[in-house]
Amino acid sequence: MSENAEEAIARVQLAQKDGLKQVQKRGIENLDSRASTLLLALALLGLILVWATASSPYIIYGSFAALILIVILGGVIRIKRIEKLREQRELQVKEAQSESST
């Protein structure tokens, strides 16, 4: 998609009722998603550091448990994000269908 088309879409979205609020809300959600991904990545790097320096088997096995929790948490966050995107797309389709039928 060309830059002009993206700009036109953005202008139409902003012109809609509460368009600016919706655009800002989506931006905040994207930032929240990126922040959670960053935190999970930092936690993984911390675990790698622990594995490289730890000598106690309890610390090593405990960090493996933490890794499992991090992977599960990342999956849950990703699933929630996918579900939210599907809901938004369904609403957009319904709005487009109602506009085209009137």
C-alpha cells in the first residue's frame, strides 16, 4: 500500500466519530504489547545470565521453572492480542456491511 493510501485511510479514521480516541487507544495497546514483549525478553536474558554464573543446582532448576512460566506468560499475552484483533476486525466488517446496506 502506498503512503498516500495509508494517509487517506488515517484521515478517514480520524474524521469518524471518536476517531482520534480510537487511534490513540490502538497506539496505546500496541505500546503495551511491545512493553510486555520487552520485559519478557529481558527476563529471558536474565535467566541466561543466571545459567552462565550459577553453580547451585537449585538455582539452575528454579530458573528452568521460571523459563517455563515466561514461555506460558508470553503465549497467553499473544493469544489475548490475537483475540482482540479478531474482535476488532469483526466489528469493522459489521460496520462496513451496515454502511453498505444503508
